[in-house]
Amino acid sequence: MSSSKSDDHGEEPRVVVRDRRRIDPETGEVRAETAPEAGFGAPEPELAVTPDDEVLEAVPSQEAELKAQLDERTADLQRLQAEYANYRKRIDRDREAVVNGAKASVATELLSVLDDIERASQHGDLTGAFKAVADKLVATLERVGLESFGHDGEAFDPSVHEAVQHDTSPDVAGPTVTAVLRRGYRFGDRVVRAALVAVTDHEPAAPVSVSEEGMPSSEWYDPNNPDGTSADKD
């Protein structure tokens, strides 16, 4: 009957008892460490970490690519800053030109008034309150940039002078303004009105004829005719 029971329940599991004490109870010595059996209670073997050659080769190429992109962006930024600086300079220059053009336009409209003021001053009519107002007007126009030119004795310049009279004289060394008929005006580098002037050119002096005695013919003395009159011969 016992054999039939053992056949019904099968074989009993085998029990394995391992002595894991580090000190031997019989000898009292420390036991040598034994390698743990695989499967039960054994630590998993550590995996060796090795560098990936492909990753290491990719790092320098990525750095070079990033540096190239950085240089390109820096160059773009510098070019953009230069373009913006040139744009601001051009805008400031255009704005200044517009302002100067507007000032010159207003000053041009007042040139006839300045001519009247100058003529009144030459005739002695610029006095009192009228003179005070005229002086303020002239000072204001000069302060904004209007400048007069055309004076007696200055060299003739066809770019700013308009000659309406011409004469010659040995007293001048070259084309010289000897009379100003109408004052000229400039605004900065721009001539808003040329000056009407009379010009005198240099004329060489006439040669003086000398007699045989070394005296000018006009001063030659005839002892037979001290009065210098011609006498008729019989």
C-alpha cells in the first residue's frame, strides 16, 4: 500500500542545505570564499563599457560643423550691421540735404529783400527801427548758412561771378572784380545766385620810344626851338 501512495504523490523534492557560515564551527577558521553558483543568488556579471568609435569620430566633425555655422552667422551679423550703419548715414545725409534745400529755398525768396536793404544802406536810408529789423533779418539768414560774396578787388571767378562789364588796365595783374553791381549769395557749397560784376583785365603799358641821345622823344629838347613849336622855313 505504501508503494501505491508513493506512486500517487510522486517523488518528494530534494532539499539542499548549504552552509554559508564564514567561520567553520568545527575548526574555528575563516572559510575561503567560494564562487557563487550560477542561477541562485549569483550577482549578474558586470558588462564592460567600451567607447563607441563611431561616436568619438562624429564629435570632431560636429564641432567643425558648429564652428562653421557660427562663423557664417557672425559674418551675416557683421554684414547686417554694416548695411544698417550705411543706411543710417544715407538717411541722415538725405535728411540734411532736404533741410538745407528748404533753407536755401526760403533764403532765395528773400534775396530781393536783401538787395533793397543794401541799396537803402548805400543811400543812407537805413536808419531807426527799419535798420534794426534789417540787421536782425540779415543776422538770421547768415546764422542758418547764407553767405554773401562779390567784393571789389577780389579775383574774378566765372563759377560764382557773372561779368556784365569789361575793361583793361595796367594797374591789375589779372582779371579782377572792380565793381559789384549785384551781390552774390551761396548756401553752404551751393551757389544760389551769382554776383553781377565788372571785370578789369591786365593791359601791358605802352612802350616808350627813346631818341638817339637816350631821352624819350616826348622829352627831347631842341636848342633852336626851346618852346617846342615848329617853325616854317622860307
